[in-house]
Amino acid sequence: MNNKLKNNIILLLVSIFLFLGCSSKNKKNEVQQKQDNSFYIKLDEYFQKLKTLKKFNGVVLIEQEGKRLLFEVYNMSESDTSSLRVVKESQFDIHSISKLMAKAVIVDLEKENLISVTDKVSSFIPNFPNGNRITIKHLLDNQSGLPRGLSVKIENLIEKNSEEIIELIKQEKLLFEPGSDTVYSNLGYQLLYYIISKITKKPFVQYLNEKYFQPLNMKSTGAHFYLKKNNLNNLVKNHEKNDKEIIVVPNIGRNDKNQAKIYSTVEDLSLFINHIMNSPYREKIKNNSNKIGWSGGGDGILSHVEHDISKNYELVFFSNYDEIPFGDILKTVNRIMNNQSYELPRKINRKEIELSENILKRYEGKYRVKEFNNHVFEYKVENKKLVMYQNGEKNGVLKAETENTFFGEPEEEDYFEFRKINEGYKLIFHYKKIEIEGVKE
């Protein structure tokens, strides 16, 4: 799988886990009696196995009922000079976890009667297209109809100020009638950050700093833009896999948006999520799974924070290497915390088989993925192989493992499945133990 497709899927992956969506606490004691803590033993064994398999590099914090079960770093390299190296105090860019913070802000502003989730966007931006049909709740719930990202490439997007970003969003067409469907939208939250700044009369991150970062003693948290803080001392370097080599990639890309470029540590984010476990945040932010949290990610980095209200446990982790089994981590930690059976990670070594052209031709065609702004992936049979295209550009030649499953590299856990439905097939990306569906046109 080439890097362009991989990065697109990573951004979708973190949005899938927005399913995650107590007062301020002092720094807790280190994990107590590790050797007698069955949770610690199981959790540490799991992450140690991931590290050994070169599938996790980062920091993990897990607590239950106010007690720390696990707070460890997992470095794939033993070298102290490795660019991958992280420590417990390492600062990571949190990316879309800023959306969880925006949800908390809306709760606060509602208490002050400065906004209501039923308010229309047009109340704050009078000339916004379809603003009389899009509510604040639509933005919060990713039901605005706005696409995931901009439909046109903008040079040096990171240099655009918030007003310029809003002007670009105004040019986007709605994918559906607001409230009638759900598609993760970064643009919708950019709009929400801007509305918050209009109400508070200060940049979004400056309001976060005054409302949460300072009062909660989040000393290592700040923002790259719109906020002057001299605490950026341990920022990690981001990494991704280029073929079989792990390379450093920029923390901030030219296509990023600057309204909510926030950095933090696992301990600081733990302070924040414990704060929003209080009423009225908990009742307004929790999801149908009785959890509060969010996931974030970009090139070379993945992050996650959640609090399971039913089991009263909290998971915060950051990885500065994006080739991690993101979905499997969440599922396995959940199974361990619920005393259920689970599997330890294992090395993958897929075997290729030969398929006839008649079988391969079953899967030819174009498949539309709703979560990718309705993007279309095309599959063709060339030289007795199934080849994947994106925007007319060849993404890779797939190898058959079974009659209807295909992979890129033998050691990769991810694979593609063509699942029979009625008289045809639909495409299933199995990526980091997550299923992402594409419908044949």
C-alpha cells in the first residue's frame, strides 16, 4: 500500500474511533506493586510484544478508579539517540483530540447562555452557505453535510488564518441534507473552532488555555499557533514507514490547518479527561457506548484518549510511529480490562496463491468509499494481477491470499477483501483491525 493511500486511511481510522465521543488531580504515585498487579502484567506484556514486533513506539497511561495500572514508555529502538526515542514527558501533537476539547467548550458556553446546540451557523456567520440549515449540533455530531476536507488543493494551507479557512469552506458543496447522515468532517470542526472564537472574542486555543490548560495545571500543553507558551521542550519527531525503512516526517505539514494545532503529554490529557468526567460534561459528551474520548492522527503520529464510564477505566496513549495496530490496541485493552480472553500480537507471513483471470475479473470496477468524501478506488486486472488505482494513479499490485482476499506485503497485517453481496461484491479494507467499506458503482 503506498503512502498516500495509507495516510488517507489513517485519517479515516482515527475518525472511526471518535465513538469516544473527577476533578483536577495531582500527579499520582507510580504504578504500585507491579509484580502483584495482574492488569499491569497483562497490559505490559501486550505492549512489550507490540514493541518487539516493531508495531508500537510511544507512551501509554492506563488508570482505573483513580489508581494507575500502567504508565510506561515503549521504544522500538534501544539507542538513546534514536529519533524514535520517547520518554514519559514527551510532547505529541494531539490532532483531532482538539475536537473533544471543542465539545467541552460548547458545554461551558451553553451554561453561560452564549450558545445553544440548536443554534444555526447563520446566527454566527450570516453569509455562510446553507448556514440556516446547519446547527451547532450538526457540527458536533458530524452531520452537517460538509465533506471531510477541502475538495481542492490549496498551497501552504497552514499559513491561512481562520477567516481565510472559513472562506474556503464556504465554497464546498454539502454531501447530504444536514442531519440526514453522518460523515466525519474536519471542515465542520474548523467551522466550530471559528464560531467559538467569535463568541469568546479570542482564538480557540487561547480560550482553551485560559479555561482548561492553566486551571488544570496542564503545564506541558500548548499550541503551535495563536498561543504564546514557552513550554515546548520535549516535542517528539513523527515517523512513518517508507517501503521497509522508518523515516522522520514533519510534525506540521503544509496542508495542515492552524486553528487547533495543539501539543500535550499523556499525563496532561489525563488531567483534561478527568475534568470532563464531571457533570454536566459527562452527560452531554458521552456516547452510546458510555464512553468519553477521541482519537487523533496525522502523518507519522497517532493518539487516543478515552474513559470507559461503565468500567471506570481510562486509556491515554501516543505513538510517534503510525504503523501501529490502532484498532487492535483499543479492542485488546478493553478485553483485558473486562477480564475477557485476548490474543497477543504475532508476526504475519502471508502466502501468495495464483488465481485465474476469470476470478480476478469478478472484482474489477470502481468502489466508492463514503468516508473518504465519496472517493472512488478502481481495480483492474493487468498481467494476471489485481491492480489498485486512485485518481488514475496506480497505488499498487495486490497479491491473492485466498479467492477473495488480497494483500500488499507478506508481513503486513492489513488486507483487502471482496465480500459477496447479492449478485456482486463490496470492498472491505481490513486496516489495523478496522473494516472500512467501499460500495461498487
